[in-house]
Amino acid sequence: MRAISPVGLLLDVDGPVASTETRTVPEAMLAALLRLAERRVPIGFNTGRSAEFLLRQLIEPLRAAGLPDAAPFYGVCEKAAVWFPFSDVPRGSVPTLTVDAIASASDAPSWLRVDESMAITAEVREAIWTLNRERAGDPEDGGLQFIDRTKLAMVSLEKTVGADQGAFLAVRDDVVEGVRALLAERGLADRITVDPTVISVDVEDRRSGKDLGVLRCRALMAEAGVEQPARWFTAGDSRTDYAMADRLHEDGARVDHVDVRPSDGVPATAYPVLTAADLAAHGHGRPDDVHERVGLSLLEYAETLLDATA
Ligand SMILES: [Mg+2]
């Protein structure tokens, strides 16, 4: 067993780590993650996005910058249906992870864990794609909503960049209704849920979520013999991200949640919630920062806590 880290992090990706505008991870964020990796701080990246997204936007740039092979970093993707330790990702170029290459969970490369009981079958996926093409139009030709082929377990439909929001929302709701009917016809309505957002539609197993992501991450740590940290920080830009801190708190862990975009209001919680203003009071960032700028302030704050316990 390795020594207990004073701090561990569980981070939503879009928002606190990757820019919601460019979808990329800023250089300063990569550098801070690298410093924490060198100090063996366990970090779980808990996202609704695909393993392909994490691989290209985070893991490849981190490795190019010198991420140690033994870094205790973990990817939890597709709302916890897909997960893996970074150290298991093969060195060198990794082929694109799409449903075209990985048609079912049993075809996934051995380093990538896919919960087959949560995966949507190829038949249902095809039916949803066909319905989307009929109702949202051909994505190649002005369609309002395209399919994300990198999702291996869930089915995600996304707003075409530049599409009119009003037109998109009408089409989105029409597709959602169709998908719900399609699931009901197959007797899947109890197992699979449809989650519309302002830019997408996610079709996923009901167990999906950030709380399950916490369990996946902690299980990977236990498997690798990495001790649970003395104190967790979770971070996100959505209400659903609080589920990470809820889970840890219920499990008896010490946790603070960092809300990087608290404009929806901060709910009452049984654990402390920090915002940009609190991190600025500790000397990191500005009180009016949002998203990845607050994520960076959190990483810098975590470094000072390591220094204090060193
Ligand atoms: Mg987010």
C-alpha cells in the first residue's frame, strides 16, 4: 500500500477541466495535473463523455507533457458505464474508440471496462439513430442533431454546432418522445432512461450517474492498492455533480465540493461547498472566475494543502 495522500480529487470534465467553449484542456491545467501526478495525488475524471474524448483531450496531452506511468489517475466515462485506470491505456497510438470499431461491450479492448449490463444493444442503438435521422434530418445535410459515435454504452445525440436553438429544441423534444415510445415497445422503459439537455439527448441505463462514478473510481484505486485520500475535493459545473460529494459524505469520507459555476444557486448540503470566491480568499484565482479557471484554482489550492502536510 502506498502512503495516504492528504488530498484526492474527483472532477467533472466539461466545465472544471475542459473549456466548455473550445472543449480542450488549457496548458496551465495540464501542467497542474502533472504536478499533482508527480506527488501521487489520486484523481478521478468522472464524465458523461466518452473514453475517446478523455483519451484525445486529456490523456494524450498529459502523456505528451510527461505524465508518469504510475500516476493514480482514473477515467470514468459515459456516466459510469465505461471506466479504466490511465496506467492501463496502452503506450503509443490507440485506435479510435467508436461503436464502428467496438460494436458490443465484448469487443472492447481489455484495458477498457464496459458494464455490459448497462450497455444499450446494437439493435436499440440503430433504431434510435434511424429515428433521429427521420425526425432531425441527415446530419451530413443540415440535420439539427447528430449522433456521437464514440459512446460505447449509452446513446448520445448532440445539437449540430450553429443550429438554431428554438428549432433544435422542437426537434429534440420530438426525438425524445419517439425514443421513449421505442423503448416502451421493447419493454425497456424501466431500465433505460432518456435525459434531454439544452444541447443533447442522452439515452442511458437508469443506474448511470456521478455517484456510481465515485464507486468505480474508488474500486479502481483499491485494485491498484492506492489508499483512499484523507480528504476529497469534488468539482463540477452542474447540480448533478453534487452527487459525487453526496456519495462520499454518505460513505463517511471528508469531502468539500467545488461548484465552478454556482449561478444556479448553491443548495444546502451536509458538507462544505466552495466557489471561486472561497478559492480567491485562499489566494487562488478571482472571485468572478468560472469553469476551468476555478478548476485550476482548486488544483493550486490542493497543492498548498500538500505543502502544508509535507
Ligand atoms: Mg460539466
